[in-house]
Amino acid sequence: MSVFQFGHAGVDLFFVISGFIILFVHYDDIGRPERLSHYIGRRLTRIMPTYWVALAFTIVLSLGGGHNFPAISDLTWSASLLPSHSAPLLGVAWTLQFEIAFYTVFCLLIINKTIGLSLLSLWLGWIVLAKFQIFIWSWTPHSLYGFYNLEFFLGMMMAYLLRNHSVLFPRLILTTGLVLLTVASIAEDTNLIDGYADMSRLVYGTASALIVLGVAAAGRKGLIAIPSWLETLGTASYSIYLFQFVFIGLLWKAWLAAGLDGKLPHVASFPVLAVAGVAGGMAMSRLIEYPLMRLVRRLGRPAPVVAIP
């Protein structure tokens, strides 16, 4: 039994939150093609600059570990985050390839509501059919039809409900989601379910969707207060995700160099490495992510028109 076996379910929550935020924030942009450049600019500046820094860190550390410089084709493809059959150089970025696919489909919803809804319906149908090995081509990257994409739809469904309806009993919804997540986690930790199977995406995804809707609706009604430390972690979550293994790897090297692995139980390194990953990510969020994002967005703004007398 591995207590933290279920930890990968954080990815399910990540995808649900992405679907929720994109529809909730850009709901009024749907069917307004003049808003497309704003949408693309916000999405790219949110993800790409910080990701490129994390990718550069990863390559430098890889070179320091004696590995060769990656092939230019691999580097270019990884930097673009376009769907691919190959794993990106920064391992955790596989989730961002799913994100880019989702962002692209959502573009059509902004350009034309009818066309966008039609494509979303076709995409959902393809995802479901692919589960049954229908309409899968060898040249099609998994990020285009993988079951994880269903969680974007779950997130959008929750955003639509919150936007257009009064959500009753939000704390009950939140509690139900937490209970479902707990049960699924225990079931996976005790090997009763395969947490990596496609059908587990429905379980973890549904639990995540209920949690997101419950928190958002309860927060709107002032029924819950989010602790400041949790808000701080949430603000830094993207950098923590991207840079965690950079700082874990650095501290692990130092741990081995100090000979602590032989002097202390192996499990003793876990809390130290976990703290290093989180603290390092929070530092990168403050020092790199948000200053860089603000800089890029400022540079991308059109120059103000100055009237000439």
C-alpha cells in the first residue's frame, strides 16, 4: 500500500479547474471574434514565458548531469507545446499539451458560437469513441483524444451552472466531492481500482468538478473563507508544478553529497524534498512567473495614440 499513490489525481483537478476558469472568465467573449486576440494573448502570456524558463532550467540541469544537448527538433517541439507522440523535455509539460489543444478548440467558440459548439460536440464524441478504439489514427497524438479531455468539459459544465443558475447547497456539493475523492483515493491506495485507467478520470474528474463548483458557489455566497496560506499556494501553483522537480533534484544532489541518504532512513528525505519543491516553486512564482508575465503583457499592449496638435 502506498499512501500517496493517489497523488496524481491533482492532474484531474488541474484540468477541471482549467475548463472552469476558461469558460467562466471568457464567457462573455463567446461569439465575439474581436475578442480573439485578447483571449489568445492572455492564454499564451499566462503559460508560455514561465514554461520556457522552466524548460531552460531543466535543460541546464540535464547538461550538468552529463546528458547531451537535446536535438533541435525535440527542443523546438517541446518549446511549442504542440501535440506530439514524444514526451516533452520537461516531463510535467505533457499536461500543457492537453491544455493547448483545449485552448485551440475554445478559440472557435469565440470566433463563432455555433461553429464552436459544433466542434466541441464533435470533439466530445471523438473522445468517447476513442475510448472504444474507434476513430483512432496512428498519426494522432493522444493529447487530442485522451480521456483527460473530458475533465475540461466537466469544468466548463460547472462554470456554466455557476454563471446561469443559483447553486443550492454549495457546502453539501463540496462535501460530496471531498467524500468521493477520499473514497476513490483510498480505493486506489489499496489497489481496489486502477487510478491511471480511463474510467478513473470520470471518478476523479467528477469529484474535482463537485469540489470546484462547491468552493466557487460557497465563496460567492460568503459561506466559506479561504485561508490566506491556501490562496498563496494557489497563486504559486503553476510555478510549483513546473519547477518542483528542479528544486527536488537540486536538494537530492545535496542530500546525497552530504551522505545523509546512508545516515538517515530513506523516508526522512521525503518531507525535506517536498518542502524544497513547494518553496522553490513559490520563490519562482514571485521572482519569475508574475514579473515576467506582467512584463510580456505590458510589452504586448499597443502604444497609446498621441494627438498631434
